[in-house]
Amino acid sequence: MNTVFKALADPTRRRVLQLLRQRPMTAGELAEHFDLSKPTMSAHFGVLKEADLIEATKSGRSVTYRIRMSVLQDAMLGFASAVKLDLDQPVSADAPAPEATQP
């Protein structure tokens, strides 16, 4: 789980995930959205792959990336559970904040 949060901590990697939510993209297509070197982008892709947030398919010299939503969803549910968020309860803007519990 820590590798997922490490991957999500960087704004570039979060933007890559946003782009991949639209559709699978090649490394070149993704790189067009950033003013970063190819090695830097490759390092970002590596962190995302290590966290299992994306998968890569190589075809010839081209690599196509796809988002793995199930891993991202599991991470968010794990985070919600860790901070004791009740995702089944609707949240109202004027509802009082839940009281903090002391350990």
C-alpha cells in the first residue's frame, strides 16, 4: 500500500493517471502533456508500474500504458478504512464533523 501512496504523492504521476482514465496511451502520447525529459517520464512510469497502478504493453518499439483502476480503488478504500471514513454514509455540507477519538 505504501508504494501506491508514494506513487500518488507526485503531481506528475497523478496527472498521468488522469490522462489514462480517458484511454490507454503510448509513452509518447503521455509525454506530450509534460515538459519533462524522456528519462524523467520513464522514471515516473516505473514508479506507477511498481505500485501496480498502470500496466504496460509493448508492441514493437511502442509502449502503451493502461490504468489499473482496481488497484487505485483498493488503495482508496484502504485509506478510507485507515482513517475510519464511513463511505456508505452520505455526507452533508452542514453536517457536524465526526468527533475525534482518543487512542
